[in-house]
Amino acid sequence: MKVQGPPGAKQIEVIRPSPRSRAADRTSATAPGAAQVRVSDEARQLADVRAPETPDAARIERLRSEIAKGTFTVDADKVARAMIDEERG
């Protein structure tokens, strides 16, 4: 199976194990016939860039409080700009 990415991106090939090797995977990660996955340097870099940030407990508590009080508002323009920026990459 090929996974399609954005235009111009390198293609990623997913190697699927057979049902027999899946059963072997459940018993041992190093079992003969276990699936092999190759991750490119580009994929590792992308995973690092897209890794979630550490949650800011103070911000989360402030947002919970605002929502509970009914004072939380959404800046629709800011959300729209963030979505557009995300698409542009």
C-alpha cells in the first residue's frame, strides 16, 4: 500500500505482515517473520516537528475556569488564520 502525501513529497511504502507473522508478533517482537518497518530520516524529522507540546497546566486551568463561568470566547479570525497557516505548511 502506498500512502499519498502532498505534491512533491517522497512516497512512503507501508509493509503489511501476513496473518501468520501478525500472530508471531503477538508472542515476540523478534519472532521470525515479524514485520519490518523502515522509517526515513524525513519521516523522523516530521514526527519531531509535529510532536505535541508539553501541556501548560496553568493555561488549561484558566481555560477550564473561563468555560465554566461562560466567559470563554473564540476569536474566529485567529482560528481561521491558524487553519490557513497549517495548510500552507
